[in-house]
Amino acid sequence: MDDYFHPEKAIPLLEKAAEKRNDSFTIAIILALAKSQKELPDNWSNIWKITEKVLNNKTLKKDMREEAIKIIIDYMILYKKYSN
């Protein structure tokens, strides 16, 4: 994600990684973050929904430190108020 406002190049690579490791929370949340970036600046209502879907997916292995997950949640939840 070397271009914060243009994650389009990263998303297909992350989707391939997610297909290979469809049980990885780390890959899923990074993909969600990239997809959320794509929603900026026009569609804030989807940002939390994309993240929440990963957080609620019980089939994913928590292969990320809880502290890192908390940091992501603390930031992304700021967009929850824009969800429909």
C-alpha cells in the first residue's frame, strides 16, 4: 500500500493471498483495510462494515497479536457512526 489513496493495485494481490490462506485473520483484515481505503473519500458508510465483517468471521484464525487487532479496531470504529 505504497499509495494510500490508490489501493487498487494491492487489492488483487491481497485477494490472491486470501484465497490461498482463507483462514488467516491477518490477510483478511489487511485486505479489508485496503478495500476500506478504496471507499475514501466518498463512501464512508462502507468502511466499518468491511472491517466488521472480518472481525465477526469466526472461521478465521487469530494469527495477529491482540494488541495489533485492538489498534486496528480503535481506528476503524471511528467510521462506525457513518454506517447505515
